Amino acid sequence: MSNNPPAHGVTTTEPELRLTDFRAQDLSAVHNYAADPLVCRYSTWGPNQLSDTQKFLADALIEQPHRRLRAIMLGDVLIGSASVWATDRNAKAGELGYTLNREYWGNGYATAAVGHLLRLGFEDLGLERISATCDARNAASIRVLEKSGFKLEERRTEDPENNKGRVETLVFGLHRT
């Protein structure tokens, strides 16, 4: 919890949202949201079995430096995952994604996490354009992307990565300003 006074001298005890590296001991917290059918109903993965989450976490521990794969932390509580990665180094293009434990939906945490990812992508990775995709039925994720400055660029009715009956995938993009 942060007790640092924000602007205007008002004291807050709100926990700080930040992105950090995953740790091996995060398995239970990650599996808590990754196994939730409601959390992954619009994703192309899940709901996870424990072995799926173990593989995700093992891969995350290896890939973190390359994909900027991060745990979303609210104070000391892991509430989701987020990543940004280069898809085309020559074109300086990348993509981002995020997943949040449903206990934390509707509080602006996904939008805050996307803000962190944009800084990582544009500043650390030197990307000029970042895209994000979501199921067209996922109104909450669409709102997060629009609030973060993304613009709808494409509608795909056939998605080769779809394994759960996704009817339409929306592609959003944001260029570095």
C-alpha cells in the first residue's frame, strides 16, 4: 500500500498498480483467474487445467525479458497478467494483451495496465505501432482499448487462432505520438 501523498496534499491508502516479473510462487494466483470460465470466455485459451497454468508460468519465467510478460500487481496481490511484444522489428510493430482476475473488473485496473504496457512498448521496445485484438462480444475490453487511445482498424470473421467459437475478432491499433 502506498501512503505517499498525491497531488494537492491528499493522503491515500489505495494500493499501487504495477507490472512486475512473475515468480514461481505465483502459480495459485495465476490459476485462480486462468481457470475461471468467465475470465477466459472471450479468449482463445482456457479455462486452464492446472497443467496449463503450470506451463504458462514456466514459459512466462523464460519469456519475460523478450515479451515484456508481466504480472499485474495491486499492492502485494497478483490480479492478472499483461504482455507487450514486437511482432515485426523492421516495421517497429507490436501487440499487447492482458487478463484480469474478475474480482478486480470494473475498477480501471485493466486500463491502467494497458497504460503501463504502452510505455513499455513505445519506450523500452521502441515500437511505433501497437495493436490489440479482442472478441467483438467483449464490450469491457473494447472500452479499455478505446479509453487507452486505440482505434478500431479491422474486423475479422475468421481467426486462425480461434479455438472457442469466436465469431468476430476486432483489431485495434495505436501509433506512437
